[in-house]
Amino acid sequence: MLRSEKDRSFYIGYTSNLENRVKKHQLGYSRYTRTKRPWKLVYFETFDLKSEAIKRERFLKDQKNTTFYESLIKNWSGSSVG
């Protein structure tokens, strides 16, 4: 989960290479994230299976709730999940 330092919005996605994905967002490769740079990585989880990661991504996107996201980030230990 990335958070825009420009407008405080969130971006949620999955990837097999977190460092590369964040870098591409910072460089403006994504049309959606380009105008909201810079971004800060505020939360991530790891999963063994791509299908699990996609399922979790969909769940998080369905929340559409800043309070939920902020609570998740606040209580995050930075460790892996899944």
C-alpha cells in the first residue's frame, strides 16, 4: 500500500517485486499514480501464492475506507503475512 504525499490518497496493488514496483510508481510509469507523486510505502504483506495476494488486494480495495487503512497501518508490525 502506497500513500501519496501530495494528496494523502492510497494506492493498493500486488507485485512479485516490491522494490521495483515502488520505484516505477515514483518514476511515473503508472498513469494513475503519476500525478500524485511522491509516494511512500506504508504497508505490505507477503504471500506464498499469487492467488492469495490477489484475493487480499481485492479485499483491501473493497474497503474504500481511510480509517480502516490508517488502522491497518498503525497496527502493522512490518512483518510478513500469509
